[in-house]
Amino acid sequence: MAKKKDKGNNQNSGKNSIRTPIVCVLGHVDHGKTSLLDKIRGSSVVNAEEGAITQHIGATIVPLEAIEEMSGTKGKMNFDVPGLLFIDTPGHHAFTTLRSRGGALADMAILVVDINEGFQPQTIEALHILRNFKTPFVVAATKIDRIHGWRKTPNAPFMTCYNAQNERVQTILETKTYELVGKLSEEGFNCERYDRIKDFQKNIAIVPISGITGEGLPDLLMIMVGLAQRYMTDNLKLTVEGPGVGTVLEVKEERGLGTTLDVILFDGTLNVGDEIIVGGNEGVITTKVRSLLKPRPMQEILTEERFDRVKSISAASGIKVAAPGLDGVVAGSPIMVVKGNREELEERIRHEMQDIAVKLSEEGIFIKADTIGALEALSKELEQHNIPIMRAEVGPVSRHDIVEIATVKNPLMSVLLAFNTTKLPDANEMLMSDQMENVMIFESGVIYHLIDDYLEWEEKTRRQIEKQSFEKLVMPAKISILPDCVFRQSNPAVVGVRVLSGKLQAGVNLIHLDGRKVGKMKQIKKGQDNIQEANEGEEVAISIEGPTVGRQINVGDSFYVDIPEHHVKVLETEMFSHLNDSMKNVLDEFTHMKRKEQPFWGK
């Protein structure tokens, strides 16, 4: 169980208590994330009575009483954790948006895996994100009700459901569970079915559940509460009476309210009229809270007003904040109530906005994302693939970005990856011009799609560049003048030759095997046709400017192609793998001859 950073602002005076842990749900598309959240939300009547599940902006709070009721443990165990706060938007994006001081704001996560389909690309991606952010998690093996022959026991604990199955169904479940255990083990995680774990600090729990029937859900919720209670209470301490501290989950336009912020408050209290500071595209934004809004209960959703106004809210909770001047606020940025030293708080926000955990290189690609956390998540995945980053920014792709990328000389680096963000109209317009044809923009809302597309393009482009570079190089070759094949003695000499090894190209210089100059070979002919190159074993006619047959050259003489020194450097390093054995052998002979007098020639 990884230790989480303390997100509470515990320097403030006031009464300390344990806040509700923040939980995110991650997993592959269609593996049951939304069904699980819907089931959690609908498993108790949404009303004001104590112990009921309450709907917040962007979050659902499940109180401890409701969890104990579902699991049948009411009065049997003693917990300090008041319940669980689930972020309503499932998936990687919500998880990475919720960040705090360089780490994920979510205290815990549920990794949802369809037990019938097993691991998929986004499951692996979610695992990498959880590992990078050091977030404790539990695996929910969903859709057990889809196992052929499964007997449904709605909302029952897992063991009750398991014992109701016949032996064949139990065997299928065991097999599929151990396939997950194996896959997680490959990714470096020790895990086991939750009821077989003795030490939860050393093993990750797998809880088989159904988001449709609610089977296994009581166990999942109890395990989350138990883990929070056992390993995380120090990190969940908050100061209720202190100034509010939170993270912006979403920036939304609301009819009649203008630009609003959906905020997850993780410490202190936020009141109407409080002065707040928050991170924006152009720096720190200071404003005053005009309204705090919570969603109306489900039975009142048809009324004109979609929100209830409240005067005050305490952590941990989800709330909509309406205030003037919120245009330009960045999702994922910190939000704080101003109490005490304003400059110090502004500096903290500025530092946190700039303290993006992205390793930058002198040469690399450009990346942009819609939130700070998304930018960090993308950068960490790129790091895993050894893809260097030169620039990383939050926001849409602008004309300025295109101009910057166009100045990059390396064609493999004149690239921008846009994760979950858009191109501004002026950027689109600029990309249409001929001068920008070498600028590549890749866009996607899924990290692994973005990286796969880039790597595929990079490989293809690299091959094209290497092919073009290879074609410009003088290739190694060794030839010999054939008997009875002197067609002209001089100006130029025209003789028949055999290519002994390597590749002979038109337009190269020839030298004797001891290094003496012969002359420039102009043309290669095969029959009546002029050709550009001839390979090992071919017999062709060549014209050579400079020598006279019978004086400087004779029948039976052998020659090397005289390769320029800087070409040898490239051939022996970057392009060596592109040479066939025949070329490698003659290159070795040629350089050996050259290095007798100059040992470092061509190195």
C-alpha cells in the first residue's frame, strides 16, 4: 500500500478530524466503470436522512452508515473514516485532473476490469498512471453476472454469491481471477482475491463484483473503508475550521451563472463571500465567491432550479463555485480561500501551477493537455517510451505553438501531441500553409492512442530519412577489369569490369588497392542501357576519366571505390546495420588500407 502525500493544510488552527477519502474509478472503456458508479449512487435513497448517499457536484458521498448497512457490519466494527467520496466522472482524465502538490488528489482508486475480457490497453495505461502517482488501489473484477450459468443474488456479499454457484461456475471464476493475478504480476503487482489476503499492505485486493446486480459491492466498499482506516488516517486529517483548500475538477459555463468551477474541497471550509485565489492560463486569479451550489435531490430534478444554494461547505465535498472573473481558470489547478498572507498563498499557487512534474530535454517534442494532471500523466507515459519532451504546456494548440514547432530542425521532433485539448482556429489556418507542411500535430483523448500514432509515424519517417541519407552516401565496392574487354583506351577509358563485392555507383572516384588514384568513373552500362548501380557478381562496362589502359591501369587490375572520410563515419556508425555482408567486407578492407598510415582515419 503506497503512502500518500498529506493534502491537508494542517498548519491552520482549528479542530482536526478525519475527512472522507477521495476515490477515483479507472479502467478500460466498457468494463463497467459507469455501471459501478451508478450502482453506488442508486444503492440508497437519495434524500436528506442520516446515512443516505448524497450527491455533490462532481462527486457522490457514501457515508459509513450506508456501507455498514449494505455489508451487514453495523455495530460490529469501529471506524473513524466517515465514508467514501467517489468522483463521478470515471476514467483516467478525472483522476489526472485531480492533482495536489505534484501527486494525484485521489487518495485511493478502484481499477475496474471486466473479469471475462481481462486486461485491455486502457487497463495497462490506468495501472501505469496509478503506479506513477503512487496511488493505493483495489481491483474490481466486474461483470461476474455474465459468467455462463451464474446464479444472481442481488446486492449480496461476494462469498454469499460464490457459495450459491455450482462447481463449474466456481471453477470458471477461479480461473479468470488467476488470469488477472498473473497479468498484475507481470506488471509488478502482488495481488490475490480479497478474502485470501492476510497482509493488505503487501497485496492488492481483487474483489469480484457486478455493477448491475450489486453482487460483491458491499465487500468492495468495506475493503476501501478498511484500507483507508488502517493505512491512511494520518493523511486524511483536516482542519474543518481552517480556510478551504481544493482542486478545480471542471470549468463550466452554466446558464444564468456564467463561468463556474466544479471544485473538490479536500480541506477546511468555503463560504459565500470568501475571497479565493485560483490558477489560470495567465497567472493567479483572485475573486470573491458569489454562490455555492449543490445539486438538487433526484426527485426535484424537474424543477426550474437545478441547484440548491448553500452558504458554507466543509471538506471533503464537491461543490459548484460561481464568482466573477473565472474565465481562463485551468482545470486541475489549486483553489484556496485567502486568509492571512495573500502574497504567500499566491506564490504557493504560482509554484504549484509551474511545478509540473515533467522532465524537459534540450531536444524533444512538444506536448499540450487541457489540465496540469493530464500533462503530467502524458509526460510520464512518454518517459516510459524514452520519448524526450522539449516543451509542455496546458491549454489549446495556438498559432504561437505552430510557429515554435516550425523552427525545430530535427524533422522527427517537429511534433506536438495534443492530449484532450483542441486546436484554435488560427492554428488550424496556419497549418494549411505550405511552410508548415513539416509540422505534425497528433490529437487524442486517450494517451496510448496518441503515443501509438506518434511512434508509428516516427518509425515511418525515420525509415524515409534513413533511406534518403543512405542513397546520398558513396557505397563501398571493389571491381576488377575483365580480360578482352577494353573498348577504349583513354579519354575516357571504357572497360568491362566485374563487381567483386559491394555496390558500384555511377559518378564515384576509383583508387588502386594500395590507395593510388585511378580517376573518376562517369557511367555504367549494361548492354545498351545506362544504369546507376551494379551489385556483387554483375559484369558491366564503365567509363573512367583520367587513366590510359596499358599505362596507369591494366587488364586484371582491381580497384576500390574511394569513399570520402565523412561518408565512412556514417557508414560505420548510423548506417552499418543497413549494409549487406558484401558491403561490410569491402568497407573493412578499404578502411584497413586507409588506416595503415592514418590509424584514426574515418573515426
